[in-house]
Amino acid sequence: MHTPASKVSGYVVLMIVQIVFLVLFWLFVRYDKSALPARLDNEDAGSAEEHVSKYPQFQDIQVMIFIGFGFLMTFLRKYGYSATGYTLFMAALVVQWSVLMKGFLHMEGGKISLSLESIIDADIAAAVPLISMGALLGRTTPIQLLCMSIVEVALFAANEYLALNILSICDCGGSITVHAFGAYFGLAVAMMLRPSSDQNEAGKHEGANYTSDIFAMIGTTFLWVYWPSFNSVLAAGTGGERAILNTFLSLAAATVTSFVVSALVSHENKLDMVHVQNSTLAGGVAVGTVCNLLLGAHGAVLIGIIAGTISVLGYRYLTPWLTNNLRLHDTCGVHNLHGMPALISAIASAIYASLVTVDSYQSELQDIFPAMVDNNGTTTKIMGGLGRNASSQAGYQLFGIALTLIIATGGGILTGAALKYASFRNLKKDEQHQDEQYWEVPALESKEE
């Protein structure tokens, strides 16, 4: 058990981190011109209106992060306080840290510009450690989550900069830079924190009951409804509408497929609530990287069908295999909801990138595949010049996911090793998957097994 003194010291560290953020914001962060009073000539009014117009989508993403992710992880019957509470804590922490980390990579005049778009970017970044937390749910302390989040967001920001700004890959919905990174970073940390072979069985509180599964479905529903906003908020031009359409169709197809495949592979051909809570969302991840491309309705539906099928099969067969053979405990099954669907999205992006033509994308080619346009804004096929051709862009898409996997798994292994072998205290087996370690729990609940 933790002593009161150790718990207090942990919370003091958390407060110190917040104070450090305060100092960094004071020194480096300034309002963007879109958030400042308009000049008398009103030249910046259009920019301000454009930023404000994204506020409804910003609200949608807030709901996904703070409600969707939080309630999705309440399926553990004695971990509801921690699932929702730590989600709120980590998201609030990461939003601030992400503004700083991403801002440091795009500084102008030694200062970071703060706008609604930068907060939206930070909100999206908050999904990364929340995905990783899903792989570790119930098996870490708050101070371990804090340290993991700090390191992970720094690596995520660097990887995203490399993928989007250096490699110029297309990743509108973040399936490569957000979902794949968060999933495989979390799995790598989980691998380092895996139990010994004699303690590989599930913990006594590692499971759901009827009520906790209902609460988890609340999270699923909010994520499902608002996922089109998550994928489309950063899309430019008509790509925003395509992102909404493609995401919705992919989610719908994945949902129907998940119900069917779940009934086919589950015991007595009954629906498994784990599949309904998670695999129904796999279509939103699998279409993310390509959501703003010209997939066609059939393409979005096909991606959803593939994602739903692979996700259910992953929960049914792959997750138990990883637990039994590698002692890798993926509590929420992030490999099946975020990891494998993100790989599907990356492969799809390479396929569709190889099919890109100037005639199909017209002026939007500059926004979607900027590296396929030369420095004069002219497409390669017209000039035969400096831009990439379609097959080269496809190769860069695959290189982007490969680089992401290397940085995520490498960073996760090092972070997990630090959490395990440094001075951090690890939860014992009988302390895992329950709120009582860090929350005041009603007496009646604390006595229930």
C-alpha cells in the first residue's frame, strides 16, 4: 500500500509540473493575431471569423476526449472513478503541454502563437496518451501516467513534425500520427511492465459487470457520433465535407460488420459487448488517414468492413494469444481498436496516393499532397519538375507509418523501462484495477468484491 506521505509527494510533483507550464506560457506564448482586437482597417477580420467557425467542431472533439474516452474506459467494474477522473486530468495536462511542444517546433520570433486552431491541435494530441493509457488501464499510478504523458507528447510532437512537415505525408484524421503512435507506444510500455509468468492471470477486479458495460457504451456512443468532426476538423477546402462523409460511412459499415462477426465468432453465437463497445469504432480509425481523399462511397464502406472484421477477430483471438504467450496485457484492447485499424489506414493511404492524378484533385492537390507540387505551385505532371509523382508519395506514406512505429515502440520501451526500474513504485497485483488506492470510495462499494 502507498503511504500517505508518498501520495502527497506525488501530488506535489504534479503541482510543480503545472507551475512549470505557467512559467513557460508566460515566457513564450502569445495570442495569435486572430485572437487580438481587429485593427482599424479591419484586414484581419476574415482570419478571426475563419477560426471562430471551427468552434462547433472544437466542441465535438472536446466531447470525444473528455466524455467519449473517459466513459469508454469505465468497463472495469471497480475503476470508474479512475477511468473518468484520470482522463480529465491527463487531457487537461496534455493540452497545455502539447500547445508548448508543438509551439516550440513552429515558433515565430521566439514566441508561440495561441489560436483556436492550436487548441484544437492540442485536443487531438490529448488522444495520444489516452490511447496509451487504455493499454495500461488499472496497472499504473498517477505519477507514472504523468511521466509517461510528458515523454510521449514530446515524442509525438517530434514524430508528427517529421511525418507532416518533413516527409509531407497525408494524414488528415491522424490515424498514423495519433492512433498508431498512441497504440504502439502504450503497448511497448505495457510490454515492459508485464507481470512475471507466475502472475500472468487476470486480476480479481479485471473485469466488467452489467452496469459498468452500460456506462462504457455511453463512451462508445459519444465517440461514434462525434468521430466525423475529429477526422474533418483539420481538412482544407471540400476535403472537409469528404472527410465527414467518408468517416460516417466507414463507421456505419464497421458497426454492422462488427455485430455480424461478433455473433459468428463468440460463444454460443451471442454478441460480445467488448466488440460492440470497441470494434464498432474501428471504421473511424481505419478511414482517418484517407478520409479527405476521393475514396468514393464504396471505398469508405469497404474500409469500414475490413476494419470491423479485423478488430473483432483481434479481440477474439489475438488479444488472448498476446496475454497467454507474451504476457502482454492490453486492458482496453487498443491494438484492435487503434493499432491495427491505423495500419489499415496507412496501407489504404499508400494505395490511394498511388492513384492520385492532377485532374481528379485539381487545386486541392496543394493542400492534400503538397510535396506533389513544386515550389512554384505547379504540379509535377505539368512541369515534370521538383514535385513527387504518385508512386513516390505512396512510398512516403509507408515510410511515414514505419517511422511512426519505430519512434513509438522505441520511445515506449525506454519509457516503460524507466517506469519499471527507476524509483517509481509499481502497483502490486492485488492493488490493480480498483479505485481505492487513490480515491475516496463509498464504504459499501469498497467492501464489494
